[in-house]
Amino acid sequence: MKQLRYNISLYVIVPFIFAGLASLSAIVAFQITQYYVKKGIDSSLAILLWVLIAAAIAFLIGLVIARLLLGPVKRFMQKVKEFPALSSLEIESGKLRQVDELKYFAQIFDQVTDVLGNVDARQLFPDIIGESGEMRRLLSKLMMVAPTNSTVLILGEPGTGKNLVAKNIYEHSLRKLKPFIKVSCNDIPKKVLESELFGHKRDDSAGDFLHKLGQFEMANGGVIFFDEIGDIPLSTQAKILRVLQDGEFERVRDSKTIKVDVRFIAASNKNLTKLANEGRFNEDLYYRMNVFSLPLPPLRERKEDIPFLVDHFLQKSPKKAQVSSAALQLLMVYRWPGNVNELRETVERSAAICEDEIIEVRDLPQSIRIDPSQRAEAILQHAQRMESVGSIASGISHNFRNILSGITVNNQLIQIKYKDDAKLQEIAGSINKFVRRGSDLVNELMQFSRKQPENKLDILNLVEVLKETYNLITESFQKKIDIHMDVPESIFVLGTRSGLSQVFMNLCTNARDAMPEGGELRIEAKQNKDKVEVTIADTGTGMDSETLEKCFDPFFTTKDPGKGTGLGLSTIYGIIKNHGGDINITSELNKGTTFLLSFPLHTAVEEEKKQEDMTTETVFGDGQKVLIVDDETEVLKPMEDMLEGLGYSAASAESGKEAIAKYITWQPDIVLMDRNMPEMDGTKCAELIIEHDPDAKIVLISGYDEKGADGLSDQEKLLIKNYLTKPIDITKLSQILAQLFE
């Protein structure tokens, strides 16, 4: 006989036990009292004894329940300590744990939830390939929208992967076990489109005895995906709008209303905004669809993803193959009008016909192959623009600038709070200099793709930069490499310290790698008429004539896979050209390599004036209210203190939702809004605040630049009064605030 099992909730069992214990205590106490009253004896002592016994029983039962319930929790806490991502919480909360264990548990659970919430989107969407900033932002949006029931509009050129994105939304949605119906709008004849979508009632007189189900009925409970919805006739769009709004429709030749529950996903390669404004697309339908928009970038705007896509397609190819450096360079400079689909077909075809499992230039289609002179010109343009380096820089600049911003805010807070401590002021000033150099480094990298204007070149002593490089490499390079430097006291040029540091450090690192068994590294600088010449020479393995000819080509490297990107010398070439300089190389196998760099000499009288010593006036406030919005919580309190040090009244919010609520209740005079935040970004939050208060003054703050590929659109610029790129300088911030209060 099968044993029956019943599961009873702890919310029932625990209250039932203690309610029963209380009832039992009351009954026993009543019986004791009644017994002693009949005997004419005082029952106080007996009642007291029973109370003690009942309390002991209740204590033991409570202890047993606590051990049963908290035992698994404590074992979970012990396991949590083994995870590096969570181990630091115990140290921070040690005192709290002694005072309030439940709050300690709550913090642990919150931390675990945060870690689980930060699972890399690439693991959730493994078939969406890309490491560029555009693709990372797309994956982040997919993580947010996929588990919801929101309507999604996917926009992009043909071949950008709209079908793939729609399928991934469905597979990670709440309806993934329900139907997924795809409607290819441009493949269905207009005459039968409505019948396909809504179905039709059978017509006995016409011999149509089968009841036709439409796509909406088949998708009931699941997801319906309209591919290229811009091709649907206006008359049909109005009926689709009704389904989207009310969840109901009638079949063709039928008056019966049918109710459906579907999630709506649409895609188009057309400009639906323009079509709606011109009356060629139902305006109401457009706004109903555009609840959550996902613009997909064309391949020509994310060329840094091409190597990853090529590798992905080769792994799936029936014939295993690799791609040569020259072929990859051509794939990188081609404009790809057919986007990812064209790239996939090209890779699959080339892999099928290549010899020795290596895709060479000859294996590529004629449309991609060009003659050697054109190829050299295209590769040179690619090297000069340094699109790949700029794209990589744009991806990391946001996070790097956030880190620098945290350092800057706390450091400037120290300068405000301890302005009478000369030694501390000196240390804080030194930190600010290094932060500015880090910020300059990001700006320098961003210039290669022209994603921001070039930095202004400053007067600097080139010898100081060389000495800094020398000090770094003498400490970090192996002792078997003899390093000699011969430089004068000073030689002045126009340049950026971070850019020139990168040039010298990269060349020295290459020299070290060329001398695995040791050798000599020589660094020299001298003035030659109106030029400054810097020589960096090694006694390493050297280069043959073929390698020497290609060494400045992007992605060309002689290092093993994973040990070099081939971008180093291309980057150096771009920096030197931006400084108005030149570079020449001489090399001989097994004898070494010599780099000769030349820069224009600068002889102005003000040459010794340091840019970092130039100061501007800090402007103080008069109690005006400033709201700071940033998901980096460790920045908020220092920012509040810094603003209060400037004479303002400050408050903070950790999310866009919290910012809107606080704006309504607190009514700040100015909002300092972080641009990139989860759930609701800064521009969307600014839009909602402007809807509430058209006169709101909002300053957007971000690790991304205001202009360029990662910049703001013209419409977004209308929402804000100013834009600050991290790290934030207190003087510049104070001046912007003062201007807004004028």
C-alpha cells in the first residue's frame, strides 16, 4: 500500500505548536486552581510552579525549532565564506553579527542576491557574439526585458540578427514553454495576410470545411514575433493594434470576438518613426510597440567584434580552419553591407575551399579581395584611424573613469576637510596629478577612432617622461637585462604625458620580450637642430625584412596566441603621428632592433610652466539643494560631503526610480545624474523628471564621452543643462553649479 505524505507549511506548524502550548497551559492552570479551591488551599505556589514548568517546556520547544530552522541557514553561511566574491562581507559585518544576527543574515542574503543578479549576460545569451560596447549594452538590455511581458521593438539593418535576438527573448521569457509564432510579414501575400493572422470562419457553400486558425490563436499564451512589421498594410495595422491594446479580434467572415493573451515582439529594418510621421505607418501602433526598443548596430560600427564572429563561425564550420592575418585584415576593413549574415556566409564558403586549413586572401570572395596596392592603402587607413583601439578604449573607459571618479571625489573631500594640514594637502595634490594622468590616458586611447576631439598638447619636459619609464622598467624587468640611459637635463616638446609614456613603455616592453635570455636595453635622447631624437635599442632576436615591413600593421604579431594582440606598434605609430613626430626602425636577426623617434623641439619661454599648477577659482554655493543620483553607492556619501563643503545642501539616490520619488518630495534645485544605471538609465530618468517639472535643471555625469559613438543624441541633449565626464573636478563642478544658479 502506497504511503501517503502530507506537507504542512511552517507558517501553520509553528503557530499551531505555540498556540497549543498556550491553550494547554491555560487548561492545566485552571484545573490546578479549581482543585485547590475545592480543598480550601491557597493555589499560588502550585500555579507558580506550573508557570515555571510551562516556561521551561516552551523554551525547550523554541530551542528545538530554532535549531531546526537556523541550522540549514548557518550551514549556508559557512559555505558562503568559501566564495571569494562574498567573503569580505563577514569582515565588514563582524560587529553587526554580534549585535543582531538576523540583520547579519539579511545582509548575507542581499549580497548573494546581488552576485546572482550580476551573472554575465554572455552566459545567458551564448549565441549572441560580441565584445564591443554596443553589444555589451544590448546584452544588458536583453537581461532586463527578456523575463518580462513587455512589448519589444527590434530595429536594425538586414542581417544584423533581429531574428536571433527575438528568439533569445522568447527562450529567457516567462512564456518559454508556450508557443513561439513567427510571422514573416514580407513573405505573406497581402490578399491572405489577415486570414493568416486572424484565421477565418469556414464557408460551407464554398466547400471550405476546415476551420482556419490564425497566427494569433496559435500563439495564445505564448509569443508572437512580427518580422519586418513595416511591410504590413495600414488597414491590417489597425486590427493588430486592437489585439495589442485589448487582446481581442474577429476571424475573417466571422462576428464572434476571440480573446487571446500573447506577448508581442516586432522587428523592422525601416525607420518606423519617419514612416509614422509621414502617415505610412499607424502612429498609435508604433507607440504601442515601442515600449522597449532594441536598436541593433550594423557590423561596420562594431568591427572589433569581427574576430570573435569569425572564430565562432569557424568553430561551427563542418571543415575546421583558421584565418590568416592578411585575410583577417581584409575582413576588418570591408564594410559588410549584408552585416553578420554576409560575414557568416563568407567564412563558411572560404573555410570550405581553403587549403591546409588556413583561409588566405585568395579564398575570400572577389568583392572583398582587392589588389595589393589598394589593400595596403586600406590597411594603412585602418591603422591611422585605429578604430579597433578606439572601440576597445570606449568599452573600458566608462569603468576606468568610474574608478578614477571614486578616487577623485574622496581625495577632494580630504582637501576640503583637512585644508589646514599641509602634509595631507601635499599628498592629496599628488594623488590628483596621478588621477589626471589616468584620465589623460583614457582620452589618448579614445582618439584613435576619433570618438572624441584630440587632446590639447601641453609643454612638457620629455626627459621627465623618460626617467619615469626608466624607473618603472628597472624595478619590473628581470635583472639579466642591463638597462642604460643617457639623457640631458631637459628637452621640451609639445605632447601629452600619458601618450608619450605609453610609447616609451611599449617599446621597452617589446625590447624585453625580444631578450628572453637577457641582453642590453639602451635609452638615449638628444637635440638635433630643431628636432628631439629618442633612441630605444636592444640586443634581442631582431626582425627579418618581412616582419619589419608588416610590424606597424594592425593585428600583426609574431607572439604566440594569447600573448599579443598586434596592436602595440600600431598604437605607437598613431600616438607619434598625433604629436607631429616620426618613427624609424632598423633591425637585424639575432643582433637586435633600434627604434629612432623624432619630435619637434619646443623652445618657448613659458616651457617650464606646468599645466597641473594652473588653478581656477572654486565657486561656493548658498544652501541650494543638489540631488546626486548614482548606482555606485560608495561614491554617494563623499559626493554629499563634498557638495556640502562647497556650501550646498545635498541628498542622494541610488537608482532612477528612487531619484524620481525624491525629486517629487524634496524638490532639489539641481540634479547630478549618473548616465549609466541598471533598470533605468540617466537619460530616461531625466526624461521622466522633465515630464514632472519642465524647469528641472539636470547635469548628466558619465564615464562615456558626450560626443562620438557613445555620446548623446540631439534629443537627449535637450533634457540636460550640462554634461560632465568622469572623473569629476571639484573646481569645474563648482563653476557649472554657479552658472546654473545665475
